[in-house]
Amino acid sequence: MAVSSRANPHICIVGGGFGGLYTALYLQKYRHLKSSRITLIEPDERFVFFPMMYELITDELKQWELFPTYSSLLTGTNIQWQQDHAESVDLSQQKVIVSSGDVFIYDYLVLATGAKNRPIDLPGLNEHALTFRSYQDALTLTARLKQLVRSQTLQTQSDSIQPISVVVVGGGASGVELACKVADYLGQRGRISLVERGSQLLSNFPKGLRRQADRALKNRQVNVLIETSVLAIDADTVTLTQDETQTTRPSQLTLWAVGTQPRPWLGEQSVKQNDYGQRLTRRTLQLADDESVFVLGDSADVRGPKGKAAPNTAQAAFQAASRVAANLAAITQGKQPKPFNYLHLGDMITLGIGDAGLSSFGITLGGRLAALIRRGVYVFRMPTRHHQIKVGRRALGELFRALFRKRFKKRWFKKR
Ligand SMILES: Cc1cc2nc3c(=O)[nH]c(=O)nc-3n(C[C@H](O)[C@H](O)[C@H](O)COP(=O)(O)OP(=O)(O)OC[C@H]3O[C@@H](n4cnc5c(N)ncnc54)[C@H](O)[C@@H]3O)c2cc1C
């Protein structure tokens, strides 16, 4: 279908994550789109700032910082939030049908429905393991940790205190970050293991960052088990296999940080997809099969000039959102859309309270400085200037209090 410019178009965006919400917000920059209709279809009440969701475990960040409501983020914009689930898309009639039965006729459609946990056939996985991919997951995990600490505290009256055993499965960024935060939350109470099937942790990350992660895990006495697979999960054990030897170890909490897949295509007509199930895009981020549809984020196969795929990260979705908004602005003025070029700015991971690893353009940093930079960068990545200011103000307040305490302590000791 050929795309044409339209005055006051209806732009319909499905999915309010890093791809969808940020596209909607970037569209606000274009004056000629101020009178157009922008609909954001998103079933959840709150946006999730995934990269810092781990900070909820250790109470370094508050719920309002990580999970702002869409109603608060969209105040003062011309974005209409439809709290609903898109059920299907009809490309030929340019319409989206949502769960309530409402139909949205669009001029341009942006699809950014993200990814979900990949279903894996493993005994006990669904019943006994927790995942960490949503607002609800984060609340469930923090509640479970509190409950484990409470029941251990009750044990102190009895003679032998058992450590709280936690097994984190998956040695990618999410597994490493969870292991470090949970270790810091539990301190001496916990015994944390990190299980990875491959031969090393963080296999897709630069060497320097892997070194930082090793240091942080060692400092926290996390037991790292590589070339180890999970065979089964029970209420308070996991069964592992390593070198063809099976062992069953205690696990009062098993965290599953393995495997995602793109959410399925919503269209009634089939479109070109890669083997992983992502929709194929043109360099302009328009759907290969339909120019009036843009796709971005984890559900899109986005390629650079040499055919290199952009990663499935918030960083890539965030950059693509800016390009989608610019291309929509161009098309609606009768101009040509431009290709998207992903620029890899670096990698950052949290490695516990006040600790992080950062690698950018050949420079690797770790520890407190990396944690500070990471927090600063993410404050600027949060949606809307208003939210950034609120979160930034609290971060600065904390920083000044920490500096003041340090200085005060130094002086006090000097005097004595
Ligand atoms: C715990 C965790 C930590 C992460 N840490 C980092 C990090 O440090 N750095 C980094 O760059 N990336 C990180 N990522 C990856 C990053 O969050 C994703 O790559 C990014 O969110 C992808 O953006 P998206 O818009 O494609 O999907 P999402 O942000 O997941 O948004 C998809 C949205 O679509 C909505 N949706 C789904 N189906 C429908 C439907 N049918 N109708 C309407 N709405 C629908 C969902 O509710 C959701 O809000 C992390 C991810 C997780 C889970």
C-alpha cells in the first residue's frame, strides 16, 4: 500500500513501552502534528522503566519513579490513552480492534508490542519459579523476599538458622543483575547461586564488563555455576546437571531469567517475519509489507546499512522511537522518510547497591562511579521532562545527603 501525506492524520500506536510511548512523546515535538489525533493503545496502567527495575528490590528507587502511570505521563499532551489490549489489526482496512470491541481507523500505525517470556517445557517452572519482566513480577519478588526474611527471623527462636537459598537461572545481564541485588538485599541471611548453561556469564557483553561482574559476584559470595542446566524446579529445591552429574540443591526462591520471544503479530494478513518471529522492516522502520505501518522495539527486525541487526534493548527502541516520530512528521508533510541508524552508546548493568559496570566506546568503569553515571544517564532516559525532574531531584537529594554524612563523619572523627 502506498503511503500519502494527510493533514491532521490519526496516528495509532499499539504498545506503551520504550518503542510506543517514546514515539508518542517524540511526536509532541512536531508543531504541525499538534492538531492530529494520536491514540496510544496500552492495557497496563503503568509504564515500566525496565533497566532500573532491579532497584525496587533494594528500595534504592521507589515505585513511583520506576512505574509512573500513563495518565500522569500523558497529561498536557494530545495523546489519548486507550487502556485496552489490541486484539487484531486489519492492514487492508487500516483498522485496529481492541478487546472492548472498539475499532480504531488509522492513517498511520505504529506497532511496538515488545517481547514476553518464552514458554519452556521444564517440570515445576511455571508453578515454582518467579520471572522478572513486569510491574507485577517486581512486586511479587519484593513481597516474597520480605516473607522469606520474616520467616527466617522467626527461626532465630529455634536452635538452627537456615540461610535463605536463592537460585537465579540465566547468566545474561538480567540474571547477573538480579543475583547481585538479591545478594545485597539478603546480606548474611542469603546464599545465592547463579546458574548458566553456557561456558561464561554475559557472553554478549565486552570483556571489561564481564570482569566487573565477576568482581561484584565474588564480593557478594554468589556461587556461580557455569555449564550447568536446570532439570526441574520444586517448591524448595532445584535439580541441576553438570558434566552429566545430577544434584539437587535447596532453593526457597528460584528466579528464572532465561529466554524471551517477540509478542505474536496481531495482523489478520500475514507479514514477513524472521525465524525469531520479529516483523521485517525497511531501513525507515516501515513494515516491509505496508508503508503506513511502522514497527520497532523487541518485536521488530531492524537492520543497519550492512544488514547488522539492532539489539533488543531499551537503548535501541528509544533511538528507533525518535526516528519513527521524525519519519511520521516527514511523511505527513509530504517529505521522504529517512533510514534509521542505530548507534551503540555502550552497556550498563547494575551490580548491587551503589555498584555497577559500564562500558562505552572502549572505556570500562566499575563500582560507585559507574553506579552514579548509570543513575544519571537513566534519569535523562525517563519519559517526560516532568518525570525526569521529579526523579532527578530525589537522586540529587540522596547524593547530597550521602556527601554531607561522609563529611560530617570525617570531621567528627578528626575532633575526637
Ligand atoms: C528486567 C529487564 C531489564 C532490562 N534492562 C535493560 C537495560 O538495562 N538496558 C536496555 O537497553 N534494555 C533493557 N531491557 C530490555 C528493554 O526493556 C526492551 O528491549 C524494551 O523494553 C523494548 O521496548 P518495546 O517497546 O519493544 O517493548 P516493551 O517496552 O516491553 O513494551 C511493550 C508494550 O506493549 C504492550 N502490549 C503488548 N501487547 C499489546 C497489545 N496486544 N495491545 C496493546 N499493548 C500491548 C505491553 O503491555 C508493553 O507495555 C530490559 C528488559 C527487562 C525485562
